[in-house]
Amino acid sequence: MKKTLLLLLLVFFATSWLSAQTASLEGVVTDITGSPMAGVSVNVGNKTYVTDAAGKFSATGVSYGKTEVTFVMDGYETKTMSVDVNSAAMKLGYVQVKSAAAATENPTETSVSTIESEDEVKDQYVSGLLHSANDPFVSIASYTLSAGYFRPRGYDNEYSEVMISGLALNDPETGRPNFSDWGGLNDATHYKESSYGLNPTRYSFGTLSGTSDIDVRASHQRKQIKASYAFSNRTYQHRVMVTYSTGMMKNGWAVTASASTRQGSNGYVKGTFYDAYAYFLSVEKKINSKHSISFTGFGSPAKRGMQAAATQEVYDMLGDNYYNPNWGYQNGEIRNSKVRNSHEPVLLLSHFYDISDKIKLTTTLGYSFGRSGTTALNWFNSADPRPDYYRYLPSWLDNMGYLNGISGDPQSIEAVTSLWQNDQNVRQINWDQLYQTNYLNVLSGKQTRYVVEEKVMNHSQLGLASHLNYEINKNIFFSGGLNINIYKSNNYKVMNDMLDGNGQTGYWLDIDQFSQRDFLGDSNKAQNDLNNPNRIIKKGDKFGYDYDIHINSGNLWGLGEFTYNHLDFYVGLKLTGTQFWRVGNMKNGRYPEESYGASAKHSFCDYAAKAGATYKITGRHYVVLNLAYSTMAPSFSDVYLAPRVRNAVLPDINTRKIFSGDLSYIIRYPKFNARITAFNTNFYDDTKVIYYYMDAAGATGLKESFVNYFVTGIDKKHQGIEIGLEVKIIPVLSVVAGGSIGNYRYTNRPNAYITYESGLLPDSSQQIYCKNFFVSGSPQTAGSLGLKFGPMKYWYANINANLFASNWVDFAPNRRTTDAFTNTHLYVGDPALTAITDPKLANANPQFTLDVSVSKSFKIKNVYIGINLSCSNVLNNTKMITSGYEQARTDFYTYGADAFPAKYYYGFGRTYFLMASVRL
Amino acid sequence: MKSFSVIRKIWVLLLIVPALFLAGCSKNFDVPPVNVPMFQLPDGASVISIKALKNRHTVLGALDSINDNVYVTGIVVSSDETGNIYKSLYIQDTSGGLLISLDATSLYNLYPLGQRIYVKCQGLFLGDYNGMTQIGMPYAGAIGRISGVLISQYLFIDNLPGAVPAAKVVTIPTISPNDLGTLIKLENVHFVEVALPYADAAASTNRTISDGTNTLILRSSNYATFRATLLPDGTGSITGVLGLFGTDLQLYIRDLNDVVGFDYSSQIILNEPFSASVGSFTAVSVAGAQTWTFSATYGMTMSGFSGGANNANEDWLISPSVNLTQFNTVKLSFSHTINKGVVGNMMTNHTLWASKNYTSGDPTLATWEQIPITVYPSGADWTFVSSGQIALPASYEGQANVHFAYKYLSSTSESATWELKSILLKGTHN
């Protein structure tokens, strides 16, 4: 840390002597009718500005000499002009941008996919978050490579930030942006100001991966009425979207409203469905030349049938890499057992205050609330209803005899395989049989055996964000802000469907059946709520667990940008305070003394510092260096040992530390635009939590039960090179290329802290042997080479050839411990061992895909009509694993090393997206 | 009114879109009807009796494939709901009972008690596991379980579950091989290991059913939900499915409702096996350096012999406070052995005491009354003997704070070793 500070000071003093020889550049952007255009991204050198409601932009710190100025606006042709900066206050006057007729909305709207970790459904949207105008690499990474789950520099989404009017919309629990909150509102949330990586922004201190500020101000939306219909075979089939924007009206009001629906009874993956709506309203009132007030409210109620990963054995047996175990037939209709149902509206009130020409203050008060839940099957004293449970697979017949060296009966294996291939009721969930089992048990007065439960999170969040932009003089620009966030979530299970009927009403007892088994004869231990013992649960009742998470945080940040003729630099500092605690609403039988009521409060104080410099060799060549060091409080779930049932936390709580830097060389010519960057980021003391069913036999002294497994003190290194370039061959044809070669690895042997959720055995610890293992979550190497055609007579076309490589599977830490091998028959040099010790998990052969898109627009009188067609993965590559995880469950001793293999998700094969839009 | 028209347009827009699809995809699934299965014997198939099927297995240890298209039918008489019977299904017809070996749990959901099922035998195998004939699939050259996924290809249910056939009442000596795999009932029998759990925690356990002369093994699984329940005193009837292991007949109960009669009135007040630790007891040394110590093998042990010499000791092993306000006829039993001392001093150096006013600490400060131990071991070997049922004097009934204690004495001339386990205090609830 001391080193970092020293470095910052050095950068500061070493450059302060530089003479102030830069220029400013001003202009107004209009459409061809001369109406001012708000929200146009103007790239000057390596900086991006956005035009205001009057279409005005003003760039500062522009180097003398030739500079490229690029104007980017969705639905308009990108315009690049070369400006010879030769006076201190350059005025460009009015710059017209040509409408691309109807919108050429980016047709490759990234598919929404789901990644599921064991027993936990997590949504991970891959988004065009980092869209940073005019950077070929960023544009390729967000639109083309994201289909292969590529994440720039291998960073998790929690290191990116999405804001609206300066208020961050990241979920305080996961740190990740809640993309689903504004799903289906593409028109209304289209305008973003983004920065990539560590580059400074003026509305936020920034994060490791990048920051986007979505501009929802009604006055910044293009005046239009627009309707579109899209047809796709990805996650939904139909999308209808209608948007209406008044633009700034004479009375000082501006209004934007948008609504959409996305519908699909069967997505690309069978059994997934989509039933989503979205609404958006933004009203802005310009009070006078200094004050504007904006209110925005939006929401996106959505129900979606989810996909689950499966093992390669199943995919190979069925010849289908898109097998989805989550669904089955009920009365001949497809029913998905995992349905995500969310509706989390956001309300924002913003105040834009132009204190003076040089000082602007933006303040946003936001409130979000709502619910998100995911259903799942639950069962009591009954066979596992999931069709791909390991004991139902052909491999089980071999694995069960592993200990005694007995292989399975070949005829039985053949018969099981054949049933899997030919019988829907074996391959998928047999809902009818679950009902039948319930009927018979209810008839004899017993508890219902199979139910559908929903894990629900209800949250409410109040946030205040304010930031000030102050142009102190032509060399110094200060940005600073304050954020306050008060968050609460209520987490519980609710009975969704008792799977009863025909005049019978089932019931469910609120006890934990694993504890009933583990603490035989102790009737208190098994109670989920001692305040309501043996409670009878009916449809709609809360049960299982019920607790609140409170997270309050605040931060203060400031960033100074210093601009001189050949050198720009910045320094920034941020201080963050975080406090969280748990409140239990049930008195759990396993933890009667530490489950009910509030836990201790845990407070963290973090800081972050960043600095960087741009050396402007000429107006066309730049060298950029960024450095940042930050500490980050652990997340709530990294700290609480078993938040569903108890207040206790890890004995040693670590704060994460991140040290990151990148060095770029940027070239900007009218026909050639390129960037090459080398980056390195070190993560220290990270935590990872997994929750799984621990099998007993092999490891001495352990018992079969659910455990929470905390890997703490993880060190990682992400290093690599990024390249992006765009070459204009002729005015309507460009070559676009971008790619990244990375090396993201674990660099130490962290420790695991193991806690039995039921408290069956005392907590213990293990060392994880994962040094030099690859980090999962993204292909470490990916690239795309494309041709961009257009506009020619309102035709546009793109073709991209993409390569993905080194996409490693998420390893299960508990498999990399000495305990996992206790008493096993595995020996040094055993082929089965390689699968466990090899850091290159799973097959990550390079994968190739090809994307094509074409769009055409027409203008008939005052009506613009646009048609887009995009086809992804034209060559139908169905062999690309986009993500996967090893199962944590193991029993090397009894069943061998291969009994619980990894589960994978495959990238979609050939998909299309066809959209027609009308705008007036 | 321009602003009015704006608002109107917005409303129209917000209403149109949901209306477009409102009736779209929201699903309400129909509840499946109650299915009353009716089994139809396929053409060309015939039903044979269970006895006839089992008779095809004539050579012990052989694996016999069933190649002709025959079925057997029977009523389910077993249940794995409590976990005592595991991956096994027993059906019986009037000719006998059949054990079907299945690689699946919670069979009671699909094949409940009283359910008539048909078994398609073609493709299955007959064999025996330690003499017990069963139908299944091959495993390592012998009979094994039918894969869980394949069960539905061989077992077919017919109609809703009905009555379970009445268990055949037998006496232990009259049990015949024909009773194997069927439900039998023994009357007027008792358990030999009264107050021990049905099964130990670590493994399936054999207990002994006795009619006074003859005995039969009761085998229970350590995974059974009633595993820790203690075997009751007295006599009663026991119903269960009859199995065979080698030459041993074994009875499996389905659940505790199979154990009827018996004396459930006496309750366990204190159960201290000394199997894992000193438990709720307290060791207090009044004199001498040696103390009561716990041994996983021998229970609580005390000896004054140390460093190759006899040492004088007075050491007490004191029970926790027991509340007898609601009990009468309180009896204590335990298991002990004494060795290496002077046998003639055994009954003075190893004594049992009771107190109504002891609280904690030094026992000599409280009032103790000696309770005679009725059964002592030989004093010259390591054989554990049961103390028998030692009645506590009636004066202790109704007392809220009763302690009892084992008092050990040794001298510099002799020091025996006393080992104690399985302490059980029982009483009849008022």
C-alpha cells in the first residue's frame, strides 16, 4: 500500500511542472433537420463526452495537432472527422449526423442464459454492459464474444458497476448488477456512458472492470414513437416493444414511456419458457436553465423456466448437449420444476443542477423493492425425483461396485441406457408419478411426499447518490461524490405447490429431515422453528428458514483529472464504510441460542486509490497507464457460516485486496483505429463459498450431511493482453478485429473452513491444493475477426468469425484436499488421479463460431421501417462448453474418482433473431 | 391540451402491450387424476405360484435365469418406510413369500403395504444370498438388485392397495422353510436384551426373541428410525418378515407397531452406558492419587494399583441428580466386573450408595445410605455380569434430588480393579 501511495505522489509531482498547453473543443450535434441531438457520444482522442439536451458538447484538454473526433449514436451513422487543433478554444459549430433511417439496433442482443451452481440457482446475465463507444475490442467483447461467456480480463460481474443517473444498481449482496431489473427495456435504457477497465469516469470512482451510467432522462431520449416486434429461437420467441418519447417539449416537460413483453413457451433448451413484461416511465421537468428534475420508474416482472447443467454421460447418451433435467410431463404438458419469478421495480428521483458553466451537481434518490424467487422440488422420505440423480444413470451400475472391484451387469447397463433414450418418464421428471405417490400417502393420512417450494428473496433498498463535476480551470477537472445505501432483504422458503388435488389436501411438516436422521430421538433438533414446533405447512406458507440481511454502506470519492499538452493524468481516492448483520425470524432447533433475533453487526472500512496517465505522443498516438489498489469488504455470504439457520460468522474475516494495472498503446487514424493493452491484476484474500452434501465413507471422521465450505485467503492473478483494431478499407467496409489472451490463475494454496449446517460435527479446516489452477468463468483466450459493411442504400451487414479457448471448469475445492484421498485406492500415477490434480479441467479445445447479421431500413414519408436479421453460430457448433462446474460431492473411497463428474452448459447452436421496427 | 394527449398516449401504450399477451403463457397445470392401475396379463404369459418359482432355484449359490414368460403375483407385506427393511420388497401369495431385491429406496411409496403387484420374471434371475432365495439381477456372478431405473419394467401394480394378509401365527420351533419371505407372528415371547436399543448406531444388530426355551434373532438396521428405541420388558407378540442368513432365521419388523403387548409402563429415568465418556456422572476422589477413569472398551474403571504398587484410595462415581417425584418402583441395573483384589473384601470395597441431600463436591458431607448390590462378579476374572434389578428403597420415591454412587476402596495391601457400564435406572410413572 505504501508503495502505491508513493507512486501516486511521484506521478503527481513529476508531472506538475508540465506546461499547460491544451485546447478545448466545442460543438453542437444536430440531425439533418437541424434539431439538436442529446445523448450522442463524442470521442475526442481517448476521451468520451456526451451531448446535453441542447446537443452541445465541450471537450477539454485536447492536444494540439490532428485529432479524430467521432460521433456515435444508436440509429445514426457514426461520423468521424479529423480536426486540426490549432487554437486554445476550437469551435466546431454544428455537426450533423445522418439518421440511419430506422434503428439499426444492435441485433445481437445477447442471449440470457442461466448458470446454475449446485442446488443454487443463480442468474448471470451476460450483457452489453461495457459498451464503450469507439473501442473495437470493447465492442467485440460485449456484443460478439459474450455469447461464448467471454468476460474481459476474466473478471466476475461483481467488479463491474451499472448506474442510473449516478446511482449504482448493483445488488449489495452479490455486488453484481441486476440486469434483469430492466430486462425488456432495451429502447429506454439504451443510452449509456461507459468506461472500460480502470479508466476514470466523472460519475463514479469506477471499478475494476468498468462502469456504465444509463441515461434515462426523458429529455435525452430521441423524440419518437417506436414499435418493434422480434422473433427468435433463443430464450424467447416473441418480443413486442413500444416506446414513446416526447423529447423536450416547449413547456419544459419531457416524457418517455416504454413497455414490452417477451414470450416463449419453449426456448432453445427444451423446457425453458419465458413469460415477461416490462414497463418504464420517465418524466423530466426543466425548471429553469439551472435545474431539472427527473422521475423514473420501471420494472420487469418475469417468469422463466430454468435450465440445469448435466454430466457429459447424459449428454452423450442422449446425443443432446442441451438436455435439461428440470422439466417433465404433467398430464401430457411440459412443466418445469425450476421457475424463476421476479419483479423488482426501481423508482428514481434525480436532480440535475448546473450550478454554473463549470460546476454541475447530479443527485439521485432511488428506491427499489420487490421479490425474486426460484422454485424447486422438495421431498420427504422419498426417492429423489430428479431424473439425472446419479443413481439413475448407467454409470451407477459400475460405480456402486467400485470398492469391491465389481463392474455392473452389462445387460442392466444396456437396459438402463435404452430406457433413458426411449422413455420420457425416465429421462425427465415424472410429475404424474409424484402426484400418484402423494395421493396414496395422503389417503393413508401421511404427510405429502413431493412438493414444489420456492426460495424467495424480498428486498428493499434506499439509495442516495450525489456527484459534483467541477471544471476548476482548463487544466484541472474535479469529480467527487457521496453514496449512501440502506438495504434489507427477507429470505425464506414458501410452499408453492403441494402437488395434491382431486379432493385431497396434503400437508407438510416444518422439520428438517436430515436433522431428524442425524439427531435421532431429539425432537427439538429437527425443528426449523422452535417458536412454532411441528407446524403444518400448506400452500402459501413460509417454512424452512426465514431471516433478514441488512447491509448499509456509504462512500465518499474524489477524482482529479489534470490535462496538459502532452500528458494527462488523474488521481482518485475512495473511502467506503460497510456494515451488515443478520436478523433471524425463526428459532432453529439446531441453533436455539443463535438463530432468532439480530446477530452482531460487522463493520468494514475500505479504501481505494487509483491513478493513471496518458502520454500523448501526437494527436494520433497515445500511451496510457492505469494503476489501482483497493480493499473490499467481504460479502455477507462470505462471512456467515450458515445464514439460513444461525448468526455465527467465520472466526477469521478477511478483507479482499486488489492491485491492478494496465498499460495501453492507442492509435487513432481516420481509417485505422487500434489499441493494445497489457494488464495485470492480483487478488488477495478472496473467499469462495460452496454448499454441498458431503458423503462420508472415504474421509475419516466425517459424516454425511450438508456442509458450508468456505475457501478463504484465495490469491489469484489475472494477466493478459488485449488487442482491438478497426481498419476502414473503403468508406462502407471495415475490418474489425479484437481479442484477448489471458492467463488467470490461482497463485496459492488457500484454506477451507468447513461447517456442518446442522452442527453435527465441530467445524474443521483443510488446505486446498489449487496453486496454478486456472480461474473459471470465461474463456481466457478469445478473439473475433469481422467485416462491417454499410451503410449503402440503408443496408448494413456484419460477419464475424470467433474463436474461444481455455475456458476452464470451476473446480471443486474439497476434491483437492488430502482428506478426499484418505483410505482411497488411488495411487501415484493412477489415471483417475490426473482428473483431480490436473489444473486444466475438462476439455477446453478451441471452439469456432460464425455470426452474420444483416439489416435494412426504409423511409416511407415520415415513417421509418427497419428490419434486422442476425444469425449467431451459423455453422451450428454444438460442442462449445460455455461453463461448467465439478460436483463438490465426492466419495473417492466407495465409488471412485469418477462417480460425481463435472456438469456442463453448452453454448447455443445456430440461433436467429429477426426484428422489424416502425418509428415515427 | 397537449400534455393531456401525451398522458393518453402513454396509457394506451402501457395497456396495449400486456393486453397483447395477457392470455399468453401463464400456465395453470391440470392436476393429474387419481390413477387406479389395472394390470392386464400380456398374451402368452402365465402366472405361476411363488412357491413354484422359488422351487426353480435348487442349487445353493447358483444363479438361475428365468427365460420363459411367467409372472408371479402377490401382496406386499414389507415396508421400508422406517428404513429397517432396505432395498428389499417382500410379497406373498398363498403358496409362500418372495424377496425381490431392488436398487431403490422409499419403495413404500410405489409399492405400499397391501399393494398387489405382478412381477414379470422373464429376464430376471433367481439366486440366494446366504441361503435366502430371492429374485433380482446378476451382480458379480451372484444374485443382486434390479437397477432402480428398470424396476418399472418388471414390477406392475394392480389396483389400489388393500388389506395386508394376516400374519401367520407360529411358534419358534414350528417355523418352516416355507415361511421364509412371509409375514409371521410370534405370541407370548420376550426380549432377552431388555432396555438395549433395537440396533447399535454403528451397524445392524441382532437381538434375541425368546419364548423361554427357544430363541429367534430379531435383526434391525442401524438406519431404522426406531433404532435407538429400547427393547421393552415383559411379554407380547412380534410380527415381522422372516429372513434367513446362513443357518440363522431372522425376523425383521416393519415398524414398532409390530411389537405389541409388553410392559411399556416402566420408563427409563437414566441411561448411562459409559460408551463414549463419563457422561452425566461425576468422579470424586476422597483419598488417594488414583481416580475413576473412562475407557472406551471397559466403561468406567477404578484401580488403586499404580506404579507397581497398591495404593490406598477412596473414590466415588456419583450419578447426576435424578428427580423421582413422579416415579415408583425404581430399579437400578448395571453391568460390572471386579478382578485383581482380595475376593473376600470384594463386597466391602465395592459398594453402592444413595443420597437425598447430596448436591456436589465432597460426598462425605452428605447423607448416604448403602444399597446392597445383589449380584457381584467372581472377583477373579474379567467377565462382566449384570447386577440384576436392584430396587431402590421406597423412601426415595417422590424425592426430587436423588443421587446414587459407586464407592471404591483400596489399601496399600490390596487394590482391585472395578469396571462399570450400562447403568440403567427405570421406574414406573405415577
